[in-house]
Amino acid sequence: METNEKLREQIFEIINNQLRDNDPPETKTTFDRLQKQGYDDFQTRQMIGQCLAVELFDVLKHGKPYNNERYIKNLIALPKEPFD
């Protein structure tokens, strides 16, 4: 298994946990909204995963604290890619 696949599995696991726990609730709201817009399950999780990856990158690369406010802002902006 390639590194990218392992990383994607881990990110999808976090998304699954967020959906299951409804924490943050914006993850489920965004998931449902994107599905209604016609994106399939994988596409939807991949887009949400991009938002999560932005946060993970800042935590791991720059030692910054997780920014839930920015994560939610990026979720709300989907399907626009998170650049922030």
C-alpha cells in the first residue's frame, strides 16, 4: 500500500469519526449538502479530507494548534478547494 493511500485511509477514518460523533456538526451538514449536489461518497469524503489536511499540515509541519474555526469555514466553502 502506498503512503498516500495510508494517509487517505487515516483521514477518512477521522471523517468517519466526525460523522459518527456529529463533532463538529458542520462535517455532517457539509457531507449531506455535497451528496445532495450530486457528489458521490468518495468525492465527498475527499473534499472534506482536503479541509482536514490543511489543518493537519499546519499542526505537523508548523507546530500550530488545530484551527477548528478555519476547518469549519473551509467546510462551508466546499466544493471550493480550501486554500486557507
